[in-house]
Amino acid sequence: MTKKLNITNEQSFISLIQTLSKDKVTSKQKNILRNIGDDAAVFSNFSETSVFATDSMVDGVHFHSNNSEWIDIGWKCAISNLSDIAAMGAVPDYALVTIGISKKFPKDKYLEFSKGINEALSTFDCEVIGGDIVGSKNIFISIAIIGHIKGKSFLSRNTAQPGDVVYVTGELGGSAGGLDLLLKGEKIKDTYSKSLINKHFRPYPRLDISQSIINEKISCAMDISDGLYTDLGKISIESNVDIRIFLDQVPIDQNLSIFTPEKQIQFSLHGGEDYELIIIGNIDKISSFNKQFNQKGKIIGEIVQKSSEPKITILDENKNIYKINHHGWDHLN
């Protein structure tokens, strides 16, 4: 039976967050000088190089509360930010959480949502140290995470060079496949469907490998949140390079076999929220990293040349140009 909550105002919500935070004992707490409950949080830095990331999610746009559990929504909101930290080769430390929510929102769902956020952050040794709550007709969540760089090297999108290869850390399209099943109201009838829906609701950031990338002296990476094709386009623009991708080398989530081949390609190229990493670098360094990591990652393409009008070209198995009929997520389109 769900514990009855006494959430009547902003202060009672803050008290709930404080209670959840006190249930944890982590290595980060010793650096917190002033936690939740003041006008701002105070903490001591781990190093001279800090990393800041923020992300927002809106009901009906980034998630659908009518077919989601609030604990999963909380998890996914936190993971989206943690993935940005991983893409920089950084370590997450602290988080600020802002929630816009209706006064009519069922109070017990506060607890589920907060549990999801805390579960995700504590899994990756990150502490909630503050935030804000505002009244809003449309539910939204905004999380800002503060992390740090070990040493002086970090990952970015603007260091891809001609001759480099393009590598992705795992199978793609699973989250988009799960979302497709949910939006169509499909019943979970087999292990394939269950796996895809779980990929959508419970993604994982690649914090497990981001430090290994830097250790191999690789400097170019980003996470796949808006879709492989769209996110490669961002690297192309930031680095001013043309990129060539070989479609038959793109690792498609094996559970997408319940869809047509065309759908599988669509989801793997344009489906967002897989949160795998794109890594670009010298082939020897990438191969060394892959051998060390030993998982489902693959080299899928190459950096062709510097360009004042950078572009992405995708070649099919016959080396013909594959026509793009879909595009990944764009927040303004």
C-alpha cells in the first residue's frame, strides 16, 4: 500500500526531497556545505575543471504521462542529463531539479517521480542538492547536473579530422521501437516487445566507458539523443567535416526484428534516446578501445574531408547513396 503523503505546498515538497536524499550515504556528501532548503546549494569543487549540463522534458513532447509510470519518467529525465556528462568524458557530482506541475497533480505521484530521479542519480553517484517547484498547467521537468573532469582532457564535437573513423558504442533504434509500440497501443506479447519498451523507459548513460575513451587519447564524441543521423550532423558542423556512413555497418537493435527492414533502418538512423555514444578518432585508437571494451560497438563510417558546407552521406550495401526520408528529433520543428 502506497504511503499517504502530506504534500500541500512547496515547502512540504522540499521536505519530501530532503527525506529521500537523507536515505542515501554517498562519497559526494562530504563535499556538500549547504544542501536542499536554502536559496542556493554550496559545495567544494573536486577539481579546477567543472562541467555543467542541463536538459528539460515536457509532458506530451518528451514523455507521455498517460502511458508511463512516474518512476520511469523520473529515471529517464535524470539519465538524459547524465548522458550529456558521459559525452564530455566527465564524472557527475550534483544535480538541481526544477519541476513545473499542476496543483491537481495526484500527490502520491510526487513520490514515484522523485524516487525515479533519485534512483537514477544515486546509481551513478550523483546527489540532488537543490532546485525549484512552480505551478504549471503543462508538466515539465528540468535538471541541471554539475560534474568534473579527471585531469585536463575532455570530449567534444569539434575535433573530428579527415581519416578518422566513426564508431558507435552499441545497438541503435531500440528506444524508438519501444515508443512506436506504446503509441500504437500494442500489447506486450513477447520478449522482443518487452525489451524495446524497457529500452525506451529505462535507458542507461555510457558513463561506464567515457573515461576509457579519454585514456585512449580520443577527443571527439557525443551522445545519441536526437538520432544517429541528426547527431552526426552536429559533429559534422562543429568540426567542419564531411562524414560518410555505411548503412550495413550500423548496429541495429536485434529486438527490432519484429518490424519491417525499412522500419528497422528508420529507427536506427533517426530514433532518439538510445544514449549510446558516437566516438570519432584514429582507427588504431578506436580499435584498441573496442578491444578493451569488448561489446556491441562497431565502426560505421569515416571522416572524409574538411568542408565549408559539411554534409553526411549514407551508402547502402551496394555503395549507392541511401536517400534520407526521415529525420531525427528537432526541438523547433
